[in-house]
Amino acid sequence: MVKQLSWKVGGQQGEGIDSAGETLSTALNRKGYYLYGYRHFSSRIKGGHSNTKIRISTSPVRSISDELDILVAFDQETIDLNAHELIADGVILADAKFNPTVPEGVTAHLLAVPFTKIAEEVGMAQMKNMVAVGASIALLGLSVDAFKEVIEERFARKGQKVVDKNMEAITKGHEYVQEQIGNTITKFRLDPSDGKKRLYMIGNDAIALGAVAAGARLMAAYPITPSSEIMEYLIKKLPELGGTVVQTEDEIAAMTMVIGANYGGVRALTASAGPGLSLMTEAIGLAGMTETPAVIVNTQRGGPSTGLPTKQEQSDVLAMLYSTHGEIPKIVLAPSTVEECFYDTIQAFNLAEQYQCPVIILSDLALSLGKQTVNPLDYDRIEIKRGKLVDWNEELPPLENSQLFPRYEFTEDGISRRVLPGKKDGLHHVTGVEHDETGRPSENPLNRKRMMDKRLSKLSNGIDFDTPVFLDAQHDEADLLIVGFNSTRGTITEAKERLEAEGLKVNHAHIRQILPFPTEIMQQQIQKAKKVLVVENNATGQLTNLIKMHVGFAEKLVHYGKYDGNPFLPSEIYKQCKELLVHGHI
Amino acid sequence: MATFKDFRNKVKPNWCPGCGDFSVLAAMQRAFANLGLEPHDVAVVSGIGCSGRISGYVNAYGLHGVHGRALPIAQGLKLANRDLTVVAAGGDGDGFAIGMGHTVHSIRRNVDITYIVMDNQVYGLTKGQTSPRSEMGFKTKSTPSGSIESAIHPMEMALTVGAGFVAQSVSSDLKQLTHVIEEGIKHKGFSLINVYSPCVTYNKVNTYDWFKENLVNLDNDENYDASNRSMAMQKLMEHHGLVTGIIYQNKERKSYEEMIKGFKEEPLAKQDLMLDREHFDKLVAEFA
Ligand SMILES: Cc1ncc(C[n+]2csc(CCOP(=O)(O)OP(=O)(O)O)c2C)c(N)n1
Ligand code: SF4
Ligand SMILES: [Mg+2]
């Protein structure tokens, strides 16, 4: 019996690999196991090796694992590319059809199962993926009953016959392997789960759901990996709430449409990745200058240019902070779990209105597309804060003699009352040109300075965001502080646990609010540690440099970057930490 | 009820004396008043250029954005609050160079806004460079030996991509200009109005006199049928695009807002943001 294991299915893209992974994991999630899935895919639709690795555990997991226990292969390439990951006595379940062989040096057991043949007997070669699911759960020591509900839901649209055939394929696969192994391979049998009900989502699902919960009713976007799921979800859900998604001609249109919509008073968002964000930068400046709320999601992927469009990277940090010309107030949040994707998105919409400025939700591919078990989302935590927005029902003093409403009035906190177009007695100007309190263009140097100070001061006293830094830092004097952001959260947690098990004192700080930068918190944490390792999926150490800029401690900070397109493994972080602790450098 | 004076503000335009844009401003203000609108019912979204300043000269809501992006901003605003009368306005560079993509796609999308282009066949604000509306051979600072690129014909282009309302006018004809703006606003869907608005400083070719000599007014043509798209195309080609009046109108085509499934009559901006618990639970259950 095991508490956790890793399972991977691979083959040619379009062979039903995703569907096998989905079916297995949805069923296990419903049984109360914790899962973490990561898809390895290329930007082709059909063909090309693709695989999904799923970690199954009886306790929370937020990272892929170093090892692999079971590999399901639909072709020899899958074995050749992935078998080296298997533990010494791992298992390869491969379709007998292609006469699978085990590469030299791999000691895992090979079980050739006639996936295709069984599927054909059941009625359709396509269902070989369900045979493989059945074969897998035989190894996990689970019964096929857990799959009934999931299969019914997945195939209900296609009729009872298809449901039955798929169940039959799973059952046959299960029986075949059960017969083959009898009581010989028992080490992958899973411990019972706690049976609790949880959700199973990707980060993009949570961002999209968060937007709906925040009251966003309009999205304007242009498709791009790995952000498209957000618009695809919202186009399904917004119409029933009276809203919609506009697929624009480009990201410039998306961003400016979002500005127009927010100016009009609806909560609107756009989502994209690096290339799209590059196109949006001028418009983001307009939102800052005109103090128009806007929420922009950037799901980072491998850059520069088209880079590695389907791979993990965290290399847009500084671009999100500094790419707009001129100086504007801007907020950049970086959720690090799927739950946070949901709650932070709600907060992002609030912050955009409270501080009347653009808010960027920075995610990364592993977080946006990695599918994880998620604790039930709490309706009672949904809170709508609209800041100094003049309510439609409020009566404003009459404007006489072409007088204008002081939309940009100088105030103590720099935030002025915002009135929406359509409102009587609220007329004012809005322009990207420097302007006075009523929005009229002004080049007056005194006004210019005051206006710049007003806009920038809105964020200078901290913002109303619940957790700028996630801290797992018990030690007042730590041997090491590990710093990260976005999807590396669980991987760092695991590395930290291993180090602590060896008696080392390790703290972990995960930055969730990148702008305004949480200087004080980071300063305290860095002070408490002898060494600091900043883990980030980029080459130049963007977060490391940002910390140096705000907090200092240049000599203490060590950047650990990975930019080969793959997420960090817990063992990699563990090793670098050890290296740093033993040798003083990596 | 508001009169055109109520749409005036106290800001003195920084346009050169004689600039065609003054008439566009006046026509717009008259059109709003003639339609019985109140200043707070109207929003003018403009681009960057001499012409782009227009939103700051109208006593109404408005947004002066970035170069070439008046249209997506205006569409976002209209989708947020469909009770507003939204007019986008800008120069020929704004709409047919940097913003051309948005012009074409706004026509396709057909959100119910009115787009007024102040076409002076040159870049005014940046002091006299060639524009996509400059004719071949047109000499400017950026084309000292004359433009060697062909000009865009916006009216033909609009017809080709499926426009529902296409009109053209000229600054010297305030009456017609006011009329086409009114009709454009009344039209349910996207309306494109190209206005020959002479730049007296940087365009010494396409002057008021030149237009007087060259423009053909369709209002004077009894046989002209603006619901006939091929007739419209033919007329434009016959006169090298130099016609004024409502060139084409398709009253059948539904606007984008009317086509969106579930889009409510009540403006999005006035709806309750809070999702009810039942709805939330239903959405969450899909991820179980
Ligand atoms: C992104 C960007 N590029 C260039 C400019 C400079 N610029 C301002 S207005 C303009 C062209 C104006 O021509 P047009 O749109 O025809 O307006 P007009 O001044 O003639 O009314 C240019 C190039 C700018 N503001 N923004
Ligand atoms: S430069 Fe030309 S377009 Fe600009 S204000 Fe003067 S006349 Fe008008
Ligand atoms: Mg021009």
C-alpha cells in the first residue's frame, strides 16, 4: 500500500491521452484523493509526443514528482522518452500491438496489454485509452465502480450504448491486468482516501470562475496559449448572466475595449500571454493615466518572441512592472495555487476599482494549465468593493454653466470619486493627455507634478490585498530562505520538507503581490536567514534583481533559474539548496 | 430639452482658424440636440490627432484615448452601457492607418456606434506627413517626391466588408453633415461617416475649393437608391469616391448587441455584480 504515486500516460497527440488522464483523475478526485496533473504538449494539434503526468496522493500535493511509478504507453516513443523516469521496480503498461521493448538500463516491469485489441473487441479501437485506464486501476487496487459516474457524465451525450461500451473497455482492461498480475504486483495499491468532496480544476478555470464571482460581465480577448481556457469558459458562462466575450481582432483591441468597458462601468477583463501583453502595453498606460480600472491576466509561457509557446516559464515579471512608457500606478498579483487564482481574481477586480488603476494577474503555464485538487471554494469570501464609485442612485449637485465634475479631484489618499458616463451632473473629460481635476488637458508644471504625485500616491501606503507574501517560515534564525512566485509553491514546499527532515532550518516566502513590492515583509524574512535562494523559471533572475532593488542584501541572494521549458522538480530545488548550504554558492 | 448650445463647453479648440474640424464639431452638437439627447446621454470617444481633440470640445461624456484605438474603446463603452449614444471620432491616419484593423473589424462586428472620420488626407498633428488617404503623387514632408502608395478608398472598403451604414460629407456643408450624423446615430448598428475636413495648413491640394469642384452630392440625385449596394459601389467608382450623402444603408442587419445570446436590455453597468449562492454552487459543481 502506498500513500502516493505518480502515473503517466503518453502517446501521439490526439490519441485520447488527455481523455485517459481526465477520466482517471476525475474519478480519483471524487473518491477523495489529492491530485496534481501536468500536461506535456506541443503546439501541434495532431501528432507529436504528448503526455500527462498525474500525481495521486492521500494528502495535499501541489507539484509534479521526481519519480514515476506507472507509465502507460501507446507507442514505443513514449517508452523511449519517459522510461528513464520510472523507479527501479516501476511498471510500464504498453499496448501489445506495437511489440513494446524496454530500453537498456531500465529495470521497470513491462506489462504488454492488448489495449487496441480489447478495445476492438468491445467495439471501437479508439477506446484503447479506456482499456488503459482499467489496466491502471487494477495496479492501484481500485474497483471499476468508481468510474461509472464519470463515464456516464462524459459520454451521456453520445447515448447509453457508448457509456456501456466505455465501461466495458475499462472493465476488460482491469480484468486483463488483474489476471496477469494476480497477487504479484501489490506495491501500487493506494491507501484509502479520506473520501472528502473537493474540486479538480486548472488555474485558468479558477481565474475565470473568480471573474464571474467578482461580477465581471465582459471579456475582450484574442486567443493564445496558455490563456484561452479563460475566454472559452467565460463565453459559456457570461451569456446566462447577461454578459459576453468579444473575440477581438488583436490584443490592442482587447485591452482598449476593456478600458472602454470599465470606463462605462462594467467589470471587464482580458487575458493573454507574453506576446499579447507586449501589444497591450500602450493601452495599459492609458488605463493608468486615465485612472480607469482594468484587469489583465498574463499566463506566462516560454519567451522571448514566440519562444516556447506550450512550455513553462516565468520571464515576464519585469515586463509586467516596467513595460509601459511613463510612470503609472499599477498592481501586479501573482497567485500561487489554484485556490488563490480564484480568490485573487476577485480581489483584483476590487483593487482595480478601489485604486482606479490597471491590475495584472500574473500566472504561469504550470499554474494556469496544471490540474489540481482544490478545496471547496467559499461563497462567503466573495466580497465586492467598488471604491469611490458614485452610485447610480446618488444625486449629484447640478453642474451649471458647462462646469465639470471633478473626476480627478486632489484628495488625501490620491483617489478621486469616479462617476460613470450616463450619470446626470457627472460630466467630465477623460484623456491620456495630462489633465486637471476635471480631466481637461493641462501642461501647467504645477498641476503636472501634483497629478503625477496624486496618481502614484494611490498605492504608496500599501494596498488592500490579503496576503502579499505567503509565508511558511517558522524559524527566527534560518539556515536558508527559499523565495519563489506562482506555480513553484508546492515544489518549494516539498524541497523544504526534505531539508527540514534532515534537521535544517528552512523558511519559505512566496511572493503574491509583486507590485507594490512587499519590501518590509521580504526584508524581515531575508534578515532572518543566513542564505537566500530565489527560485524562478527564467534566465536572468528577474525576481532576484527586483528583491535586490527593493530590499538590498545583494550578497545574500542567490538566483536559481531554470528555463528549459520544464517546471522545477522538488529534487532539483532540494539539490541546489544543499549545494548552497554546503558550498556557499550554486 | 437640450439645445446644441448645451453641447458646447468653454474650451477653446486649438485648431487652426479655418480647419474643417470646426464644422464637424458644430454638426455633431446640432445632431445630438436634434435627436433630443441630453449631454449625459452621449459619449464621444476620440483618437489622437488634431481631430482627436474633438471629444474635449463637446459638453458630453468622452474619452480621448490613444492613437488609432477610438473604436475598440467606444465598442467596450457601448457594450457596458447600451443606453448611451456612443460616437467615435478621429483622423484619417487614426482610422485608416494605425487603426485600420479596428475599422474593418468594427464594421464586421456591427456594435451600435457611429464613427466619424475627419478626413483631411494628411497627418495634421504631426505637422504634415502623408496619410493613407493621400492620393498618389501627393507631396508632403514624408513624401517629398510625392506619395508612391495608392490611397485607401474607405467607402468602397466599408461596403466590401459588409457595412450597414456608409455615408460621406464635407465640412462646408453643415446641413448635410448634421443630417448624416443624425442618421448614422439613428441607424441600429455600426455607422461609418467619412467627412472631408480640410486641413488648411498642411494640405494645399484638397482645399474647400477643390472639394466644391469635385464632390458630387447624392442628395441631388433622385434616382439614387441608398439601399442598393451595387449601385453604391458603382457610384463610388464612377466618381473616384468623391460623393457625399448617405451612400448605403442596410436597415435589416441586426446589431451586435441584438445578436448576443442573453444580452440584456438593462445596461451591464447597471446590473448587480453579486452572483447568487445557488448560481455559484451550480458553477462550482461542474468542477467536482
Ligand atoms: C502610437 C503612436 N504613434 C504615433 C503617434 C504620433 N501621432 C499623433 S497623431 C498622428 C497622426 C495624425 O493624423 P490623423 O489621424 O490623420 O489626424 P489629424 O491630425 O490629421 O486630424 C501621429 C502619427 C502617436 N501619438 N502614437
Ligand atoms: S493642422 Fe490642419 S488639421 Fe490640424 S488644426 Fe490645423 S488645419 Fe486642422
Ligand atoms: Mg488627418
